Amino acid sequence: SSETMSGQCTPDLLWMLTRANNAFLVKRDSGRTQFCKEQFNLTNTNSFKTSGIANGQGADLQPIDNGAVLTIKSSKGKFKPAQLCKATKMARGADMFDKDFAKVAKCVKNTVGGYYRPDLSKAALARWTKLHRSIKKTKKLAAAGDAAKGKK
């Protein structure tokens, strides 16, 4: 259907109303560069394709300790906000984190790209790659900090 989660107007109209001014918009370089901090915006760019507000369907990846949480908008939650999101936790023990990169990538690709929003598949995989690298880097820093504390 062409209705958004609000159920009251089309995505095009909602985008026209919110593209220039909304609470999630971050403008840089005197407004020439625009980013967006909204949920369900994988690339954090201010565009209709990736907008979590204007589109009825959206996907989001957020980091947790040993992995990520993939959240998608549910069309059944249009009038029931508690059922708007479906979250899938993709995490295991710290020792398995490095081995699970491909498994999580496959899950993200099959969920977002397979049947939900194929146009966002590359953005979701890029987001997972960045999250994996950042979590891996913070684990190395934490391990180095723990080792330094143990020596003192």
C-alpha cells in the first residue's frame, strides 16, 4: 500500500513536509550537506529512499556488546505502536564474534535484501561491516587496557 505508518498520508507527501525541517536533520556547511539521525535510516543521509519517517518499510542496525540488533518496521504496527518494530538480536559469546561475521552478514542480506527492502541490501551490509570493525576495535582496546592494568 502507499500509506505510511501514520496511515494518514502518502509517503511522497510526508517526505515533502519533512525533508527540509525535522528534529533528526543535521545540516553542515551552511546547509549544503545534510545528514539524518532518525531510526531506520541505514546511511544517515537525508533522502527519500533511506528516510525512516517517510517510508513505510525500513531497516536499522544498532551495535550491542557482541554483535548487532537488526530491527525492521512491521506493516502490522501501523495502528499499534508496540508492534511497529521486529528486532532480531545477532550476537554470541565474545570468542565466537570474529567467526560470526559471515553468518550475520548472510542474515542481514537475506532479511533486508531477500524479501524486505532489496534496494537497501548494500547499505545494510556496509553498516554491518562498519559496526563489526568498530566493535572489534573497541574489544582490542579494552583487552589492551586490561593487560596494562594487570601489569601495574
